[in-house]
Amino acid sequence: MLNSTKKAIILAIFTLFSAPVLAADAPKKSDERFERADVNHDGKLSKEEFSASAQERADKRFKELDANADSVVTKEELQAARKARKAKNLDVKKAEAPKIPQ
């Protein structure tokens, strides 16, 4: 049986070595967003392309926040969305965490 100190050390080592792997996905996502925003495929984002992409993301996020689809976001909807997002992030972290033997 591992004591709590050993568990903490194993978790710290896992976190140290997995962080670069998880961070490696960030440039890929950024590249994918850039490609979607670059509608004329010239390898550059014009102000119009950038603005359109930002507006699309804002519209999508607003729709997610507006739980009752009444075209306004209340404090309650915002708080509920934050709570749901936090819970989802915790669930993902738990699923990715290594199983430590007891």
C-alpha cells in the first residue's frame, strides 16, 4: 500500500512529464483555427477574416450561455455555465489522471 507522500510524488512526476505532451496539442488547435479563419487560403488573416472568425466564436459561445434561448444572458445563466464548465474540466482531468495503486 502506498502512503500519501508516495502518491503525491507519483502524481507530481506524472504531471511534470505529461504537461509538455498536453501542451503540444495547443499549437495544433491554433493552426486549425487559423486555417478555418483564412477563408481565401492565402496564409494570412485579413482584418475581415479575423473579425468574422472572432464573431463566429462569440456567437457560438453566446448560444451556449443563453440556456433558455431568449437572446439574453443572465447572471444566473453565466454562473451555471461556469459551474458546468468547471465540472467538465474536473471530469476530464480525473479521466486523464493516472491510476495510482493502493
